[in-house]
Amino acid sequence: MEFYPVINCSEFACVKHRVEACKTFLPRDGMIHLDIADARFTFGKTWGTPALWKRLHIPFPMEVHLMVEKPEEVAGDWLDAGAKRVIVHIEALARTHAGTPKDFRPALTVILAACTAKKAELMLALSPGTPVEEIMPFIKTTKLFQVLAVEPGPSGQKIIPSSIEKIRHLRKLIPKNAKIEVDGGITLETARAVKLAGADIVVSGSYLFKSPHPLLTYRKFIEL
């Protein structure tokens, strides 16, 4: 089981604090998961300034979870800032206009081209209300998928129980060499449950950083 600490902050001071905390327990090749929420696709807004992040010279690889309405407009900026993987929601790619489904391919093409240029990976995410079958048009595009197990927005939410079955279902639909990441409501207990359901990666913010000993908590996650 892979485990990544989540940076989900509304202000830059929090971002710096969590990055410094990661330096006390995360190996140099350990991935950081950065949440970017725009208060339109999500309930709330997080800090998110690619140029400032780039100037921090963070010593860890980073994946950026773009919980935004138009990911194709910002993915390139985050890749320029050093992201090794971008996570975009299929709901944001296939937006609707006046009740008519919109073609997801133009936005996806832009993001894929940006990832290819930077030798970065693309992960596709499903929000809680999106059926697993909606991922089928994207099966040939990527081998990385995320199940968002809480509503897009603030950290500290409890996992939606139906997410466990969603992971099982997704595992049956995707190629055997594809990976599933689970984001939202991850504790040591829920991490065990999603692993049994077929997940390969879990990410956690509140549970990790609010624990008395983040180093010990981190070690427990990677030993699952």
C-alpha cells in the first residue's frame, strides 16, 4: 500500500507548516498530495499558487488533485511548478451546457499533451455521486484512477461507506495493472478496508497531521 500525506490548506502558512512536517518523516522519494479546490467545483477553496510553490523548491515529488471546474486551464501551471502527476475529475472534463452533455475530449487532450511534455502522469478521479461505469470512456487513457470517498471540499470528513463497494466495482472494470487511489476519510482502519477492496494508494491529511506522532502514523500506513 502506497501512502501520501495531503496538504489541504486555505492559507500559505499552513502549506509551509505541513511541508516542514513532511521533512521529518517522509523519504526523499515520498509523494506529497496537494489539494487544489476552487470553491466552484467544491464547497470550499484551498490555497493554490503554482508560481509560489515552485519557488519553495520542495524536495519531494508531488501529485496535484485539481478539484476545479476547468482543469485544462490550470494543469499546465502546476506541471510547470513541478507536479509529477495531476489528478482531474471526469465530471469537470465532461461538463454540461444547458442540459446537453459536452464532449470531454478537448479538455482531456490539452491535459494529456501538457503531461506528456513534462513526462508527468495523469490520474482520473470519480466524485462520490458518479457511477463507476462513467470511467469506461477513459480506460485507454490512463492506468491511474482515484475514488474520492468524501464530497469534494474540506478535509476531516468521514468516508462515505458506499465507497468500499465502489472500489471493488472499479477494480473489476479496469486493467489488472491499473492503480486505484482513495482520497477522503482515510484512517488506519479505513485504509485497511479500502486495501481489501482493491485500492493501491491512500492519502490522508487531518488524520496524519493531527496525530500526536506523525512519523509513527506514517510508518503504520506504509506497513499496511
